[in-house]
Amino acid sequence: MAESDEPLLDFNQALAVAEHVYNAPTPAVLLGNGFSRAFDNKFGYETLRKEAALGSLSNGVTKDDLFDHAGTNDFETVIHTLERAAQLQQIYDPFGTLSAKLRADAEVVKRGLVDTLTAIHPPSAAEVESAKYAGARSFLRCFSAIFTLNYDMLLYWAVNQPSSLSTLTPPRDDGFRLRDGNLTWISPGLATQRVYFLHGAMHLYADGSSTYKLSGSGGHIIKQVQENLANGRYPLVVTEGTRENKQVRIAVNPYLSHCYNRLKQQDGVLFVHGMALSENDQHILDAVSDVRSGVTALFVGLFGDEFAHRDVKHRAKGVAVERRRRGGQALDVLFYQSETAEIWG
């Protein structure tokens, strides 16, 4: 079934097509920032930009100087711009200091994003209304595996709500087990793992080749993250701006590499929800367009009006074109209105 210009499916219709046309009653899902924004729009880049304190930028450069120059509220685009400028400066003036300043400012923006996410976050899982969890779990239980690009705690909190709260049971095994008093990711990956933080998350930390996650037994996780930030310990998050730099960061961490490879190995139907398919995440699209990918149908959620849909549609169709160019199996691309999923109730 090829994509057409017919009216968009709603979420339930998309699930029905996945089941009855593609024989996938429980497809996989890839979540982007829209999942968190549906909880609270303050997780959008506009609010994050407003709240971010980037006071240690060099040469009197301001936060607004950087974002206005990039023409976006997207932190990763700003980081991308700084990293590319540093590379170019290095070519023209290899012994100058400007490239180092540009890279240092890119690090300031990266850290500012994590700091701001932590500051705007609900202080604990208990602060989120039960009705919101029920809505999220109703959405998430439709899927057999969950891949996410988000750093925040909302997904982790939702899938780990006690069963007494709801009979809805989304995937929850993230591959971590208690080892020597720490919740440790079991390398090279458990067969039961179904939740994958592709770009890391606020509650994950790397120590050499090992990856750990914070435990609620140590107190509220957000408070632990804040204490770590105050002590200069930053979580495992991939905030690099370019596809190449993201891939390098992912490659050196066994947990991140496993999650990315698992996405490349995914087969059947994949829903993409709350993701703009931007250039910054081209490596994610590459995993689906890879000649070895077994994904046969891509259901892409579209947010807003038709004008806002055009770029996302174009990039989604490009994944299928690239797969075909590489000699892989055909990939159908379909679209649904993401608001109709009614995540968070």
C-alpha cells in the first residue's frame, strides 16, 4: 500500500491498517519530542530556549545571538551550526583560537539543554496525575517495542507505573538489572529488552564501558540528577549537533550502540510519533533506509495543518526512496494525524 494524498488516517485507523493489511497487531514505535510536548508544551524548544541560562558563552555572545542566527529554537541545530563553524574555521586558521571557542560554546549549549530540561521537569513521578499515566499507557501498550529520542523521564515513569494503577501493560524492560548494588545495563543486551533510549536519557550514566541508571530508592530521580549536575556529573545524553558527531558518540558507548543496532534490525511495522524527521536525526532515518532493515511499513504521525506536514512527508518518502536506491526491500509510507492518539489523556 503506497502513500497517497487521501485524508489522513486517525491513530486507531492506522493501528487497524497495521494489523489487517500488514499483519502487525503490535508494531514498534519511535518517539520524538512530540510525545513530551503532548504532556506539557514547556518541553517544546521555544520554552527550553526561553528558560535556558547560557551565561558562559564566549566573547559576549548571547543566547539569542546564536538562536536567531540559526533561525530556530532547536538546540541541536544551534549546536550543529557551532560545530560546523568550528570545523570550517580550523581549515582557514588551523593555529587560531576561534575554533576552540566555537566548540566550547557548543558544549555550553549542550549542557544548557540538559540543565533546562531538569529545571522544568516535574519533581517526581508522583506529581503526574494518574489520568495522564493512564492515557500514556493506553497509547504505549499498542506497541511491542519502544524507541525514543527523548531525554526526559516521562516515558520511563509511564511504563513503570505499578500495575495497581492500571491494567494497561506497555513494554517496560529496558535491559537494566541490579548488579553490585547498581541498576546496570546487561551487555551485550538482553533478549527481553523492549525499551530503547536511542540518545540516552537524564537517568542514565556511563562509567567506562558500563551504563547505569538511577534508582528511585536513592530518592526522587530528578533530585539526584540535579545534585549530579551541581557536582559536574552529567548524564548519558547525545546532544551532538551533526549526524556524524552523533554517530561517533553512539559508537563509543555499548548501550547506545546496542539500541541503535536494534533499531536497524527492527522488522515489520514502525510508527514514528512526534518526530519532525529533521536533518539532525538523519542517522535514525538511515537505520530504516538501510538495505538490511526489515521494516516494511512506516506510519508517520503528522502534527498541525497541511502546510506543516509538507516537509515531514517529503522526508518520510525520502526514506523509502533511499531504501530502494540501496537495493533494499520496498517500504510503504503512510501518515496519520498524531493529535488523534490523545496521549496523556
